[in-house]
Amino acid sequence: MIERIVRLVQLDWSVFKEIEPDASATAEAAIIVAVTSLLSALGSAIGSHSAGASFVSGLVSGLVGWVVWAVVAYLVGKALFKGRGTLDGMLRVLGYASAPNILGFFGFVPCIGWLAGLAGWLISLIAGLMAIKEGLDLDLASAVGVAIVGWIAMAIVSLIISVIFGGAIAAALGIVSLLGRAIPSR
């Protein structure tokens, strides 16, 4: 797993051809997504005004976003571009492609932390594009189309998750505040 991540960081996109058919890489991809989502969510939660909501929505968005992007990329790639590959293969390659998102952990660093998160996101997006290209055996133009549609779906789902968790935390805090006012002080 580490050797494959290193190759990915070195921009060796041929690694996706190895990952896509390797059934044992599914669990590895899930671990990569879980760890990068956890650390990225932690980085965004540190110093946040609503740390709990930020952490939970970041963690859930990372995990659910991975599955959504893989499913949408697979379906669009197969239906519109006659891509060859499997849904499991898409989960594997896009899971590995998310590894650079670990840079999001440094989001708490004043003034420059957002740059680390942005760099991780951009590298992951490029890696995701190459993962789709290799995982579905598409040309670059088709892979760009699939990646854009899949990324938009992932972004919408992430936004919905953020609104749900942000709203739930805000509602809970409002209820606690109301209860605090309703209970007389001694």
C-alpha cells in the first residue's frame, strides 16, 4: 500500500492499472479514504468556531463522497463512453487517488494551512482524473467529462452533508441555549 501511494505521489499513473484489478486493494483504498478524511476533518476542525460540526461533516463527506464519485464515474463512464472496468475497480483507484487529501490536515496552520489543503485537493483531483482514465480505459477527454460529472455529484453530496450536520449542531446549540434560559438560576 505505501509503495503504491509513493508511486502516486511521484505522479506514476501506471499504478492505477495495478490497483484497478487487485481485489485486495479495496480494503486498502477504504483505509486510505478513512485516514485522509479523518486527518483532513481534524485539520479543518482545529480552531473552527463549530469544531464538532466541521469534524463530523468533513469525515462523513470524505467517506460518502468517495463512494458517490466512484459510483457516478462508473455509471457515466460505462453508459456514455463505453468504459471498461468495474465499480469495485473505480472504488479502488479513486480511493488511492484521495491520498493527497491528507494535506488537508494542515488546514489549521495560520495563514498558509489553506494552501496545503488546496494543494492536496488539486493533486487528488488530478489523480482522480488519471484514476478514471486508467480504471475505465478511457481517453483523456472522456475521462475529463466523467471526472467533472462525478466530482459535481460528490460536491453536491458533500454540501448537503455539511448543511445537515451544520444545521443539526446549530439546532442542538439553540435548544441548549433555550433550555439554559428556561431553567432558573439559583
